[in-house]
Amino acid sequence: MGGAGVLGQALLRAIVARGVLTRSDGSLAPVRRVIAVDHSQLPRLFVDPRVEYVRAELSTPRLLATVMGYATDSVFHAWDGGDRDRDEGETRSFALIDSLRDLFAACKVQPSRPKVVLASSYAAALNSPPLSGLRERGRASPGVAGLRPAKPGVRAGQGPGASERAPASQEGLTALVGELLLTEAVRRGEVDGRALRLALTTDAPGCASFVGELLRAVGGGGPALCPVARDTPLWLSCAAAAARALVHAHELPAVAWAEAGPLNAPARTLNVSALVQALERLAGASIGQLSDEPDAALCQALAQRPERVAIEASLALGFEEGPDAEALVRELVPSLRQ
């Protein structure tokens, strides 16, 4: 699901390149047929004999049941999220939740439990103070969501101030609801589910969609506008890295998810200045002019997200490190790829 978007296209490439996926019973299944369902499509799509595209609104009655049939081993729910537009964000939120309900209903009739990988969002992390707060030696940085210790005798999410630790954005709340629906489906034995919280993904819809266009413009010697302060911290990755992380999440044994719960995909905290400097180093020549033109809605949306989240558990389970500034620039500027 979501196979025709930026993230979905990268995911299709990663699945086809791998060639074999592990079923929920531990057996290996060659990748023979991949059905990509989405409500819209990019102008140019990844083409492979094993990939089929279905363009339809996910609200279409029995759409997923018809597409999945009775022999689906795995489902990747790859949602290109974003909530900068409030009205559109509400519509997308309801669509995401409804699509998950329809998905789990379709999974019930499968002869064996399908694996379901939910591409969630790091915005689902519990709210915590910004990194500009005080840092104390030997203590976790307060800007790292998921690292603030609970008081003795108080469980996380309970007690005074628990409501203040909810996700701060609509996208985060929607992602958290999706994770809870997946958890319930796992509890009922309908799916072998795992949720991976992705960082801002360059070029995909959302708060980092401007990054690739900006770098390609100035990298080509042209002008570009920067819609945020150049030192604004961005928890950032790219579609290719996110896709590899989703495939790795699929291949991990169910016991890893039972113990860890939703995991944060590794990424890095970068900013526009760091990316432009990396571009200058890699280009080895002068680049175009970058001008500042703040986008108030975008700046507000970024202020509602953590500057980074804890990834130690993910790294311990074999996820690869997030791409650094130079790796991201190479991924986004085709002329610099080696």
C-alpha cells in the first residue's frame, strides 16, 4: 500500500533487489508477485515483471480484500505522511486509519498470518522539550524523545503530566493510532506485525519535501529559496534508506518486535547549512545562490516534532546507520552519485 509514492517506489526497488522474503512461519518465499496499491501515481514508475500497479481510492469497498486474495504472505503499509495542511491532514488521517482496518479485515481470511510492516512516523514519539534546553553531563539529552526516565513507581504515560507527553502533531497522533491498531491485530493473532517509525524523508510529502529540490537547484548553479532557518534541526533520512530499513524490519523475527515494540528507524539530525556545505564539498565548484523565505506553516510543523529520537534499540537489532550529510546529498543530486 502506498507503492506509487516516493517511499513506495524505493520500497519496491528494495524488495525486488532482495528477491526473497521470510514468511511469518520462518520459511523463505521468492518474490514472484508484488502488487502496489495507491490512490495516485508518479509520472515515472519503477518497472519490473514482478510488479503490478493498482490505482484506486483506498476507501473503495473490498479493495484490499480483492487485491490480496487468499495467498498474501506480506504487506508493507508505506504511508507518505504529512500534516502541514490541516484540512488535508484530517482527511489523510481518517484515510490511514480506515485503510488499516480494511487491511486487517483482509488479513483475517488468509490461510496463514501475513507479515504486516507499518511505515509509521517518528512524530508518534512522546513529546519532550527541545534540544535548546539545559544539558547535564552524564544525563540523556532532554531533546531525545523516548529517553526521559520515568519517576519511580510511575509507569510511562501515567500520572501527572501524562497528557503532555502525547505526540505534539496531528501526524504523530495519527501514526500512534495506527500503531495501536496494529498492536491489537497482533494480539488477536491476525497478523505478524511490526511498526517502524521513519524520519522525515527527503522528496516525500511532508516537512522535508523541499530539501531535494533545494539541493538540486543550487547544485545546478541556479537560485533556490530556503523555507526554514538554515540551522533548523531536521531528523532526516532518504527514501532509499527508509526502504532498506522497512525490509530489514520485515526480516527480523517476531520475538524481536514482541520485546521492543515500535522502533525508530535510524536517521541523523541535520540542517540546511550542513547539507549545503556537503554539497559544496562534493561539487568541488561554486553553487547557486540560496535565499531565505520562511514558510510559517512549515516552521510551525517542524517545531512540533522531536529533533531526534532514540535509535539504540534499532542499531542493536542490525538496522544500518542513517545517511550522513554527504550520503544524503549524493542520493538527492543525481550528478554527484558515484
